[in-house]
Amino acid sequence: MPSAKLSNINMYYEVHGAGEPLVLIQGLSLDSSAWADQISAFSQKYRVIVLDNRGVGQSDSPNIPYSTEMMANDTVELLKFLNIKNCHILGFSMGGKIAQQIALKYPEIVKSLILVTTAARFPARARYLTKLWLKMSTEQVSAEIRLQEICLWVFTDEFLADEARVTAAVHLGLAHPYPQPIHGFAGQVAALLQHDTRDKINQISVPTLVLIGKDEIFIPLRLSEELAANIPNAELVVSEKGGHNYWMEFPEIFNQAVMQFLAKLT
């Protein structure tokens, strides 16, 4: 399995397809395997790079607090390892915060930015929930119950009304061959809680797409509106379907929005 030895961690990654590089960065607790529907679509035209952030999947999970800047550095080290000098970067939720840090600290690397259901700062409800999920983990609440609870916040009523689909999603999480260690989850939560780029995002100058589903309840729509309003050269697209994980629940709609944006730049 491909793994890059970086200065602080070993990072798992995959490369699919050919063309301009497109880097996909996942959110809290998710690893590169969750991008299956995006890899199959985007790799038809782009060289798609997916990775496991520190603390999850097959990458190392140091038992320390992480930061989004730290994880941005990890990603840029991986790009240098792969000899990628310029690329499109797509980040979902926590990955969107990492992507912001990359664009701010390493602007020469970023050709365009796609920020999916994310914000410049973690809002109050999300902060409360992630701390609750961490407490549930440390107090040994079963993984099945924790996954069921998370589903309430990241999927739509349409998804939750289909009991078989919810059960399948929970079982998929339970069967993951590389379950996230509690200290890896704690490290990622620490990164989310301290992230704040509100006074910096106006420095991002690359073409930026801000994406969100209209049924999002975890990261309020107004925070996507603030991102789009404060990042020069940014546009906001609100999907008529989808909540927090709308890239997973409605991949065709999500993938089309991304491809249409990228087509204007290439």
C-alpha cells in the first residue's frame, strides 16, 4: 500500500487517473476510502490524490493534539513527495479547514479551492456535538450507537427514513478494517475546536467554490455564505438536496457541481 514517510508521520495515499492534480481531503473520522464515488467520477479527467489525514485510516495517529495547520503541512509534504507543484484542492468539513490553511500558507501550490460544508470557524452546535462524541468514545458507548447518532446530523430525513440504508451505513462503519483510535479522534477534534481563519480568508486569491446542501444542520448555511462573501473570487452553490454529507448521499449532484466548476478553469 502506498505510504509516504513525512517529517512527522507516515501518510497513506492513493493516486487515480491522469490529468491536472485534484486533491481530496476528508473530514473528521473519515479516511480516503469514503471518496469512492468521487474517485470513480473525477479520475476520468483528473489525477486524483486521496489521503488519510493524521489520526485516521492507515496514516499514523500520534497521541497529541492536532491543528488544521499541522494537517495542512502534512498534505503539502505529501504533494512535494509526489512532485506536485500546483493542484486543485477540495476539502470537506474538517478537510475544508485544512484546505483553507493550505491556501493561506502555501498559495503557490493551489490552483483552485473547493470548500464543502465547512466554515472559517467551528460553530457552537458543532463544537458541542464533537465534544459530546468524544465523551461518548472515552466513556465506551458502543460504536454502533455512536454511528447511529452521527447519522442524525450528517444525513437528510430522506436518508433516515430508509431504515435499511441507515443500517447499511452503520454496518459499513463498524466493518471498517482500520477503525480510528480514540486518541486519533481526540487529536482531530482538537484541530477543529481551535481552527479560526475569519481574519485571514480574505487573503485567499484563487478561484474558490463553496458548496453546501440546503438541508445542512451541522454547519449552518450562513457560514458558507460568509466564506463566499469574504473570499475574493469565490462563488457559492447551494444544492437543492443534501445535508452535511451530501457528497456521499447525492454523489451525482455533488460531482456535477465540482466538475462544472473545474471545467471553467481548465
